[in-house]
Amino acid sequence: IGQGGDALVLIDGVEGDPSTLNPNDIASVSVLKDAASAAIYGARGTFGVVLITTKEPNKDKTSITYSGNFSMQQPTTVPDFVTDGYEYASHFFEAYHAWNNYSADPKNINKTQEFSLGWLETFRQRKEQDYYDALYKKHTFAQDHNLSVSGNNGKLNYYVSGSFYGYDGLFKYNTDEYKTMNLRAKGSIQVFDWLKIENNM
């Protein structure tokens, strides 16, 4: 929905993308499908219609609402290597050495990899190094903040909201860091008793 799908999404009666909407602003969601949606919205509603209604300000009241959270995260599991190349190579050397009465060393471990005691020692040193810490952070942080201001005096009403989400990412390289910000405002003013002007953005 809203990401290349065929359903028509209406936010307060205006076609929009729900991925840009702050979930805290949503008052209700309803779905029209099949003939009911096509009868009201024509060809645009052939594949269904999603109606999203956002919150309205309370009458004769001005309010400010804030919510936020801050979290620290860390990996709960670490990679479990399926095979150990150094262990295989060292056992291969011992077996080959014993098979030849300890008088000859292997020249190749397979058809592509040359073998030597120097190569085996380098393999051992690399195995003992911890590359996990070089890739992953031990801790990462995430935060989420939401702020809305609304008011209604009978003639004029407005609802303004903003949100911020930040995630610092778990990887040190090719980071998965993510940040998003959202700002939305809607309001209406009654100029005369018989005329009311509304605006959404």
C-alpha cells in the first residue's frame, strides 16, 4: 500500500502516501473493497480504497502533547562458524606428515591452495584475531520523539505535529544508520457562518 500497490489511499480525503504519516496522528483506518469502493471512487477504487483519518483538535481547548523514548541495544547472539579452516589445515598437515613417516611436508592442501608451514602459521594468527568487534558495535542507540500542538476556538482549529526517529546502526562499516523526520499540519477557519475553509498539508 502506497509503495507501488494498486489500492487508493486517502488521508483526510486527499490521496497520499501512508509511509510519510506519523502513526501517532492516526485516529482511524477503514478499508473499502470490491464494488463498494468502485461505486464511490470509480476506476481509481477498483483495487480497493484505504481511508485514513487523522486526529482532530478538541473544541475550546489548546493542547501540547509530547512522547519520546530512548533505547540502547546490543547484539544478543554472535556468529557461529560452521567450519574451522585452520583446524582442518592443521589436521591435514598432521595426517599427511604421519602418512609419509614424518619425512615429507605437503606442497598443496588442495588443487588451488599451496601449503607451507609459514602459511599454516599465518592462518593460525588470523584465526586468533577477533574480527567480530571490527564489524559490529558493542552497543547502539535509538530514539523516537513526537510533538503535536492543537487548538480549536470554534471558528479556527489547527493540528500541527512533528516526529523524529533516529537509529545509529549496528555495523561499523556499510552502516545501517537510519533517520527520518515528519511534519504535518492541517486546519480550518470559518470566515462566515455559511463558509468554512479547510487546508491539509
